[in-house]
Amino acid sequence: MAKILVIDDDEDFRKMIRILLELNKYTVETAEDGYKGLEKIKNGEYDLILLDVMMPGMTGIDVCYAIRIKNPEIPIVLLTAKGEKEDLVTGINAGANDYITKPFETEVLLAKIKSLIRLKELQDELKRTNKLLENLATTDGLTGIYNHRFFYEKLNEEFERSKRYNSFLSLIMFDFDFFKKINDRYGHVVGDSVLVEMSKIVLSNIRKNDIFARYGGEEFVLLLPHTNALGAIHEAERIRKAIESHHFQHIEKRGDVTISLGIVTFPSKYINQPEDMVKLADAALYEAKRLGRNRAVHYEDMEKSNINVQ
């Protein structure tokens, strides 16, 4: 049921319009002046506003301007006793969608309300559809986290920001140890459930502005803005331990599921472009596997150890 807010200083009019609208199956709230109307809008959601132009203290035009600052899409119908062209032009310029002159014909008012509410419903539906399409384009279908495509968009964006402001940017790349054995022993359905469960664990251990994505298969990436090498290593270890200590559903015992992680941090003399971060993180991941798995390795530590990775 659509919800309408009536802002008018005439008490008799407010009572009359409430009865009319409620008889036509609308939910109605009223406010006796612009200030109280704005307070209601701040604390509630409405599908349409009926707004009197001539009110003491704060005119309907002022209220209309104030509404449009934070509510650009809610339909507004101006109520005016004058019907003068200047008032109507000013109101439309303030952001009103339509107007009606008092006294009005009931059928005309109801028709305008119905039309504007229907238009808002269509706009809301379009926004939901666009949001869904956006999510499909950026989200991994299995785990619900970001996908490979979105990761690269954010990597390029954060890399340029890091260069511009001379701030740290770290990347963790990780995958499961012996994941094929999990699939072979328990089946791919269980393997998929492990990926989903792991994603939830990681999400609960990262910051809001960190970008967590599925890179492909059982390989994942975590982009950490404003995070130096020490912070990235700490983050990687926290995630590694959280997964190692978690008892995954359908898996025989705790500790059967582990991950290896490769870490890289920019700025670095080894990094000139965003793709270098992926390449070096992958090299560090490979080294973590070589050293026995279930561990995190930072690329800089590899270089200090004179490990040559092409």
C-alpha cells in the first residue's frame, strides 16, 4: 500500500484529504508545517508528498528545495490556492513533479497521485534490476564474493590511488592445499561448500574497504588498501589460522583444510604496474607451496633470501 505524506497548515484540509486518500487505499500521514514535514521525511519513507505552497514560517517552495537535497526521486505534488503562473514555475523549478489548484476535482487529484506513484514504482523496479545486473557482473556465482573481473577493476583503481598519494597497497593471493584430494574424497559438491564456507570466514576477518575476490577455481585474492607489508603479513596469518582451526562441514576433522598464501606490497622496486603485483603474489604463493604449504610468504622475503623466481 502506497504511503503519502500531506504537508499543509490547514487542519480541516488535512482531515479531509486523509479521509479521501484512505478511502482510496492509501496510507496517509500529515504534518502541519514544513519543519514537521521535513522531520517526518527524515525518519520515514514515502511514495508521494502533497505539499501546500502557502504556509507560514517555511513555504512549500522552501520545503520542496529541502526535500530535493536528500530525496531527489520522491514525487511531489504542490497544492496551491492561487494557481498563478509564477508560483507554479517556481515550484516546478524547485523540484516538484506536478501541481493542483485548490479547490480541486477529486478525480484529477487521484489520477495525478496514481500516475506519479506508478512512475516511482517503475523507477524503483528499474533501479533494482540495474543493481541485480551490476551484482551479476561483479559477483562470483558460487561464493557471493567479487569475481575476477571486478578484482582487476579495483586493482587498477587502487594502484593508481596508491601511486598518487604515495600510500601502501598490499595483495594476498591464496589457494587451498591439496584441494583436488578434497574433491576426490568428498565429491565436488562438498568441495564447493568448502569454498563457500571459507569465503565467509575470510569476510569475517577483513576490513570493510578490503577487496576479496575469487580469482579462479580454488584461487582467491585479497586487496588491502593502505596496508604495509607487516600489516599484510599479519592479515594473511590471521586468515590462515582461522581456516586451519575451522572444522568445515562434511570434512572429517579440523585441520584437514589449509591454505597457502603469497603476499606483495607496493611501493616496491619490483612493481611498475598493477599486473606486477599479481605476478609477484603468485610467485610468493608458489614459494609457500614449495616450503611445505599452510604458510604465508611475502615476496620481499624471497628476494632477501636470494630466491630467483621468474
